Amino acid sequence: MNEDPQKKDEPFFKDVEFNASYGEASKIPTKGIPQIAFAGRSNAGKSSLLNAILERKSLAKVSSTPGKTKLLNFFFVNRSIYLVDLPGFGYSANSHKDHEAMMGLLMDYLNHAKDLKSLFLVCDSQRDLPEEELELIGTCFERNIKPVLVRTKIDKLNQSDLSKLRKKMKNIHELYPMLETVLVSNKSGKGLPELRKIVDSLIGMVGNPLENLTERIEEIS
């Protein structure tokens, strides 16, 4: 049987829409819908990665100047889960004050987000993972949030650099044996299927929260 060529062009996640932006974590309503958040340095490629996972070109805004995202941006996927693009932190062009503000917003979000199930920590594979981000991984494990370390831009590494990266990753896994790490290239598509499966597996675990809510209301009435 010949495959329908139209199906090949369909994105993995068919129903995706921008939902809302928040400047304060305390203003985010608790809806019982799980969240996966994307955190990392301002030049790590968070927004580009989110677009690549969802196979949309400009859903999450990508700026030529890193550090422009200042809000918590929510995207609703398959009417089941939120993907959250968090403000970047630590870019050298930002002032120390900006860095502290963005880290404060990130930590407020981690403290307030009751529905946060997983944190994708996005890190450029061309640089080391600093202590600040290692601490975020530890924080996730302490709070029963699944951390996923995503090393981006691996297409820019030669074989020697890739070998060094794998050795460094091994050291991190000795510190956090349960940590899942995915090497990603938006250019070649490497690693994107693995990240989609992580998102999809969480969707499969929770089903459709909106349908479940409707069923509960009907039972009560």
C-alpha cells in the first residue's frame, strides 16, 4: 500500500496554539494541565528548539539579539499540555541586574508551578554547563520534576569536540544518574524525535485534561 504523501507533511503535534504570557509567576492560573518548561541561557536556542520540536517556524519568537524574552510564554499542545518558553538568563550582553531579575522569575516559576512536570534545560553544546544550571538539575530532582538536559547545536562540533562533550556528560551522569540527556541539532533534526517522544509520553499519561474535566462536571450534575 502506498503511503499518503500528505501525511508525511503533517507535524507530529497537530494542534498547537499560543495561549498566554505572564510577567509574574504568581499570576499563572492553576488549571490542572501539565507543563513542560524550557530554561537556559539566552543564547542557547530555547525558542528555536521549541519551534523545531513543534515543527512551526515562528510560533515562539526568535530574536537576532539573545535575551529579548522577558515573559513566561505558554503554548497549548494537543489540548493536553503546556510548553512554556521561559526567559533566558546569563547572556553577556545583559546586565547583572537583568540576570538577577530573570533568575528570580525562573525560581518564582519553579516555586509556584504546581503543574510543572518536566524542565528541559537547554545548553549550547559548545560550552561547559555552569554550576548555576547544575543546581537547577538538582532542584528539579528535589521537587519531583523530571529534568532533561538538552545540548543544542551539536552540528557545530567536530569529532574531537563531540568526544570531549560525551566525557563531560559522563561526569554529570555520575552526579545525577537518573538525568536524561539529549543531543540536538535543529539543522539535521538529530534528537528532535526523542524530545517529541518525551512530550508525547507525558500527554499519554495524562490524557486530555479538558475532556476529563468535562466528564467530572457531567458526573456531578
